[in-house]
Amino acid sequence: MDPYPAYQPHHDHALGTPPGGAVRHPRWWERKGVRVTALATLLAVSGVVIAALVREQTGTEGFLVGLGLAVVPVPLLIAAFRWLDRVRPGPWRNMIFAFAWGACAAALIAIVANSFATRWIETATADPTGADTLGATVIAPIVEESAKAAAVLLVFLFRRRDFSSVVDGIVIAGVTATGFAFTENILYLGNAFGTDQLAGTGPGLSSVTAATFFVRVVMSPFAHPLFTVLTGIGFGIAAVTARDRGPVRRLLLPLTGLLAAMGMHAFWNGSSSLGEYGFFAVYAAFMVPVFGLITWLAVYMRQRELRTVREELPAYVAAGWLTPPEPFALGSLKARRLAREFATHYGGKEAAESVAAYESYATSLALLRRRGRRGRAGADFVVRERELLEALWERRAAARPALAYGSRSAAPMWRPPVYAGPPMTHGPAYNPYRY
């Protein structure tokens, strides 16, 4: 017997009101507006401070050149992570927060902590070269990956409903690292431009600026996202299997991902000390294969979410919440796209947004039901299920005809069977439609 039957309309479920009907009002520091304002202020101050520190090191002209060059890969990386998140797109506010944290707060923590640690080691050992090497291969990976992981942790803790799969962890971690790499590239490219200015080297392929741009922006724009994605995978697995594991094991999953990110970051930074071609050897033999593996894993997990949609939503068809074509349409990226295009053509932008929201809520519903059937749902399963179903019900007028169109257009065309035996010499002519 299904322990989590599809929620039926008109059933009355208690919401768990406190005894006596008393409603607890949050204290001032618990209010959402206060938290949002405090976080926005923190990020804004961090952004101003990190911009001032970078400009101080690069000069105004170097800062502007570095800013212009560093922004080049950002739209491509954000688009890639948004493409990966197409099945159940997270809210833009989470991605904006993640990018801002990486570019401002994490970058500020890294530049201050790395500088302090490197100077302390240099003073203690009287070996500037050794201090720089130790700072790059040990201190920087620990500090930077921890600072970036803080954004993933905050979303995991305070936006739990938006963080329920491995793909969610990959996307939040990748966007955070994209923001961090953006600020770091401003610093490196700005310093390279300053070096060219001091040497009197004009713009060209032989300049330090061009070489830095090629290595950091062309060859390895995915480096920082790749490191931090390992942390995101750890958090994602913890989110999916939260009820299957004790608190210690749930803590170990993100920690394992973080340690893997630190190790990979250290190996990448240490490649420069492996000789003239060490960087290129590590890039070709290690970074590219790992990048391919992580990309395959991310796409596989996205396809798994689509399969979950196709398998779980038929229960709601039987209960009368969804129409028969919807599980197939919602489990196909092509059908989803066609449904949104249909809604845009006949209902405009508002209808298309309604269909997109319907698709996202339906995916959340399927993932919730899968967790429920596996015994991983929380105590609020029924309340959350009802919220999602009511959200779908409110948008059914725009979504149902659009999804029906998407289902018809994306479904594989049925073809009649073709007789493959020897030619018929007796009896009536073969008619494939008879059977």
C-alpha cells in the first residue's frame, strides 16, 4: 500500500496550530525583512571594500581593464548553470545571492586571509618564495573553498525548499564560484595590465595581459566552478538522503565534498611548480577529464529528475489533479519548451510565465512524492503537497492546453507495423490497419 497516497481534493488536513490557537510572532531579528536587509548590507559593504582593495593593487586604469576582460566569461557560465537547472529552475534571488557572495564576501575573505597568512609564514620562515608557494598550494585552497562553501551552506539552511537535489547543489556552488572567479580575474588581469604598462609593452598577443586572459578566461574559466561544484554535490547528496542518515553522516557528506574541492584546488595551484609544461599536463590529463565527468553527472541527474516526473505524476492523474497528457509533457524538456511557446503565442508573456511556474511546481511535487515513497519526506509532507497542488490548480487554465499541445507535438509519431515476411500470394492483400 502506498504510504503517501496522492492528496485528494476536499480532504481536511490539520495544519498543526499551536494549543489555544496562539500564534507566535517572530522576534525582530527573526523577521525576513531584517535578515534580507542585513545580508544585502553585508554584501554591499563587502563589494565596496573588495573593489577598493583591488583598485589599490591594480590602479584605476588596470582595474577598469581587468573589469572589462573579467566579465567576458560570466554570462556564458551563468547561462550554462541556468541551462542545467531547466527542469526545476531555482529562483533568481538565490543565484543573485550566490554570485554576489562569491564576488564580494568570499573574495574579500580570501584576499584578506591569504595576504595575512602568507605574510605570517614569510615572517616566520624568512623565505618569501616558500611562503608564496605554501600560500598558493595550501592556504589559498582552504580559505577560498571554505569562503565559497559558506554561500552553499546558507542556501541549504535558509532556502531548504529550493535545495532538494544534487543539481541544486551544483548550480548554487557553480554560480558562487563564478562570482569569485570574476573578482579574482579582475585582480590578475589588472595586475598583468600594470606589468605591461611598466615594461612599455603595448597591447598584443605577446603581452602579459593577453597571456593571462588566455590562461584564466579562455583555457580555464570553469576552474573555480569545478572545484566548488564538488562541495555542492556533497550538500546535494545530503539534501536528497537527509532522513536516511544520522546527523554525523549528514555532516560528513558536505565536509567530504569540501575536502575534495580543497584537494583539487591545491593540485591545480601546485601544477605551476611541476616544470615548464606541468600546468598543461595537469590541465589535459586531469582537469579536462574531471570537467567532462562532472558535466556528465550533472546532465544525468537532470535526466533522472525528468524520469521521476514521468513516474510519480500519474498518481495525481488518477486523483483528478492532472490530465493524462501532463506526466509525459512535464517529463520532456522538448514538450515543456513547446508548451511555453504555445502559451506565449496565444496568451502572451503572462501565460508563458504561468506555464513555466506550473512546470516548476509539478517537478517539485514529483520529487516530493518520490522522497515520500522512499520514507525521506519530512513531517510537513501533506502540507507541502497541498501547497504545490493548489499552486498547480490556480494555473491550470493556462497550463493544461499548452501542455496538451506540447505532449502531442513532442510525442513520438506512431507508425503502423510493416509486414516483413515473404510476399503474400494467397488470401487478401495485407492491410496493416486490420490489426
